[in-house]
Amino acid sequence: MITLNDSIEPMVTPRAGIPEFLNDYAPTRFRRAITPFSRVPVTAHLGEAWHVAARRAKGQRVIVDRPPDIDPNGPTDRGYEGWAMLVEQAAAWLYQAGVRPWDRVAILKANHLDVTLLACAAARIGAIPAMLAWKHTPENVRAILERLERPFLVVDQEQLKSCELDRETVAALTARTICVDGGDRDDVLTLEDLRGAPAAPVNLRANDEPMMITHTSGTTGIPKLVLHSADSIYSLALVEVERWPVFRLKSVDTVSYCDPFSHQRMATALAAMVTVTPRILMLSDPMSAATRQLLIDNKPTVVETLPNIYLAWEPLARDASRPFRNTRVFINSFDAIHTRTIRTFLNATDRRLPVWAQSWSQTEAGAIVIRPYLRRSVRRVGIRPPVTQVLGKPVPFLCKVRAVDPDTGREVPRGQVGLIEVSQPGRSLAYVGEQHRHDLKRNGWWWNTGDLGLVSRWGAVRLVDREIDRIPGSSSIELEDVLLDRLPQTTEVVVLAVAGSTPVPVLSTTDDRPLDRAEWERGVADLPAMADPIQIRWEDFPRTATWKIRRVALREKLFSGAQAVGIGRWT
């Protein structure tokens, strides 16, 4: 039976016999608070997060859009205490399967809150969860499992098939494999084999020890596995829990959260959830009828999702049901957001002064800069440069940014394009199995983001492009934003850099209607030279689990053998 009493003190386990990457990693800086008056995370440890939330607000509701795969007959609407009990049960299943402290537990299943619950369960018994997206190729999965050095694998039947996890692969690359939704393979355990197991002993990793592994989006190839501790996640979560003017999170909020549950962002969001304890909609499928109905029924006051999900939700924002009519704050993390999208959603709420908070962030370094927008910020259509290309200023009292010369590493003057570096607490500890790549991006406490941009005279960052995606003398980010704003029938626009060619625009339209050539010519009249546009279906854009366009894959699909302009050294 679950007990929700006093906090559990971390226990330090000897590190003999564990993989090198859990012993040898880069240092990170811990920060207790942004200012002496700041609100700080109550905890950032996955292993105790739900239990702490249950003690603080056990009846507060967390609602999902479909039942958990690990509890398919269970409710979709539970209090924090109910989800904590499911974490406790999952920890017992993992322990019964043989998971022990310092073991790696790779979680590879359909997107759902239960990915996070399984990670919390693994961390609760001292193991190191590795949360993996559900859109990997077989080659990527094999590479990831090799880097994790024989982890336990929690999987579903769909991933067993699509990732070609046959008997030989499972035997060679995993300590044991557990399938959450049944099956008849005698080399794979199922949850039915483990249900009813006695409670597992609690053995949290110390706050400065490795706690979790997640991965980057993987737009350019095999994702990098990023290692974090409770201290590094705590330091990154300072931004999430701070009492920012206007757009701070409140306990009375209803939050709609629709980011991938396998991503590092979920760990910092969990720290904020435990601290503030709002009501939350945890949405796994942004395009499902269930998600649409939950948004209509619950009228969220705070909405967070990915830039490209917001883009896909634009028709929903214009829907007669008006699901965002009560939203006071929209948040996008990960990447730059399109001006048209901000305008669409700020016009979809009845709030007098709604705010859009744009956060440019990375798996390794958390939120780097934040910029708020009001309706008047985005009233002008199709301007150059788009207002959203200026991402904002570094988080006050916490973060510093600079632009450096890609060749020499020396800081360039304000206003000159260079590689953006960031220095702030909470930087990741390692790239699992590829520490040389992590070392390449570190310069003391400075971290190379791999993004080209400039820092203005007043300290604001203007993003130009990922270095590997750079367009000489131009910016794909700018061109894509302007084209989407000027051509309202477009549902996606990607401007590809192709070595030896002018940039190539690739786009999709509403209902796949043919692009009006005259409208196109008017839209590009003042833009740098581009090749003729290529129109494809929206669903034919290759995407990562974070809905980013896999530009390398798209370029190869359209122009076999074509190369980028950038070198990709810092990706």
C-alpha cells in the first residue's frame, strides 16, 4: 500500500560495476534560486515527484486523453495521489522484473503520461530511466540500446514490430524486455507477469548523481542521449516555477500540456507541477477527437505545446467551439514560433490581455531566452524580419549569452552573426556513449547551442538558423515565417539549403489545394532568390517526435545525394 508521509532521503550507492558514462561526466552548476525572493522547486527528483505532489494537493486532478497503457482499464481522471499510486505499482513491477539501483531502464512506447510514470518508477528504485520517443527507426533503436549498455527495456507491441526488436536483438542488447500490452513471446515479459508484486524498496539517487536520460530531437540523424541529475533539472526548473509578472503559473490554473512525454521538458514541467499543483490536461495525441473535446470541456487557462503542433492547431483555434476562449497564457518551448500562429491564438481567446510566452530552449541547457508577446506585437502581417525571429533576452540573473566565430571560438561584436553560446546553471552532464561530442560543445561554462544568431546591442538574441541548415546571406527561419504569414493557405513551409543551388521552398496547403502561382510570385517579390516551390502533402513531411521537420531526411527524399551548406560540427 502506498504511503505518502515524509520525504525520502537520497541514498548514495557505490558505483562499482556500472557503465563508465555513469561515473565519468562533465560537471554542472547548481543554483538554488534565481533571486532571494524567488519561488523555487519543491523537488526535481523524478523518484519522489508524484508522492510530494500527492501530499501537497492529493485531490487536485490530472486528466489524460486516453487510459494509460500500463493501466488500460483505469481512469483517465485521477488526483495526484492516484497517479502516485500507479508510480508505486510500476516500481514494484520493475523491481520484480529484476531492476536494481544503477540499472538503465529504456522506455520505448506510445506517447502518453505513463512514459513519465514509468521513468519516475525506475528513478524511485535507484535505476536510471532513459525515456525514448516512439518514432525511432530500427537502426536508431539499436544504436541507442548499445549506448545504454544492456538496459532493461519497457516497450509496447507496436515498437517491438516497427523497431524490429526480434529475439536475437533483444537477447543481445537488453538485460530483459517487458511489454506493457501483452504478447505471446516467451523471451519478453508482460505486465501481467508482474502485477501483484510486493512494494519495491525506495532508493533515490543523490541529487548530484545521474538521475535520467532523455534525447535530442534527432533532426539530423541518431539522437544524442542527454544525461541529467536532479540538481541539473532543479536548476533548469527555476525558470518554470518563478513568479513571473503576468504569465506565472498559478495553483488555480487549468493547464493544457501537449509536449512529448519522453522529452527533458517533461522533467522540468513535473517540477513546476509539484511546486504549484494546478489542474492539468496531459495530452498525448494533439490531433485526436478526445484532445479536442477535453480542450472544449475544460477551457484551459494556460496552454503549452510545440511550435508545429500550434501550427497544426490553427484550424482548432478558429473553430466555432472556441476551446481557447479562456486562455490567458500560451507557452511554446523548443523552437521559434511563427508570427501567424501567435496572432491566430491570441485572437482565439476572450481574455482582455492574453500573453504569449516564447521560450527558446534545448534539451541540454533548458530555457535560454524568453520573450512575451501581446496582440499588438504581431498585428503586422508578412514583415521582414519577422518579429518572432528576435527570441528575447537571457533569463535575468540566471543566464548569459554570446555569439562566437565558428572557426576561432572568439566572441564577435554585438550585432554580428556567430554561433550562439549560453552559460547558465543546469547544463547536462553528458552525451551517453558520445562524450567527445559533449566535450566539443563545452568551453568552460559556455555551451555551444549549434545555432547561428546575433546578440543585439541591448542583449536580445536574433536567431538566424541551425548551423547545418544555414543559407548563405539569408535565413530559412525568416523566409519560412514570412511565407506562412503572406500565404494563409499554407500549412507548412520549409526552405531547404542545398549545396550548389538556390534555397528550395517545400510547402503544403489546406486540403492540398494547388498553390496559386500569382499569389506565390507576389509573396516572394521582395525575398532573396529561391528555387521554384515544391508542394507535398502535410503528412509527407518527415518529423521527429517533437514535430520538427527532419530536414536532412526531407532533402535526401527530394534530392538524393544532395548536401547541406553547413558542416554540422556542433549538432
